[in-house]
Amino acid sequence: MPKKNLKKTKAILGFVASFTVGTVAGAVLRAYIPVDANKITKISYQIGTYVIAGMAGEAATKYTERTVDSIVNGVEQAQEEIEKNSDGE
């Protein structure tokens, strides 16, 4: 895969992973805001939710990029082995 396409693919997959994981993390955390919490507590929960969702999204992006790199490296190694083994035929 050309490096330009790989960079675009990683960017798109990273965005999707970050967005979806951040959304899920935010929804889960918002579900646990106490109903009887005062205004300051609710604001604190909301800020914490944004921070944690952002951290989860960033971690998902890094994980996705590492996974894509691992897959690409595996495919490249397999192609090299195939080419090396087919040279003798």
C-alpha cells in the first residue's frame, strides 16, 4: 500500500475509532451522574466526562494506528517471503 494511502487510511480509521470510543465512554459516564447532584457536582461530572472520553478516544486512535501498522508489516513480510521463495522457480 502506498504510504500516502496508508496515512489517509490510518487517519480515517483513527478518527472513527476515536469518535466512537469517545462517544460510548461519554454516554456511559453521563449515565452515572447522580440525579440529586447539585449544579457544581453535575458540572464537575460533565468536565470529567469530556476529559475521560477524550483520553479514551486518543487511546483508541493510537491502538488503531499500531494495529494498522502491524497488519501492513505482516503483509509486507509475507510478500517478501513469497517473492524470495518464488525466485528459485
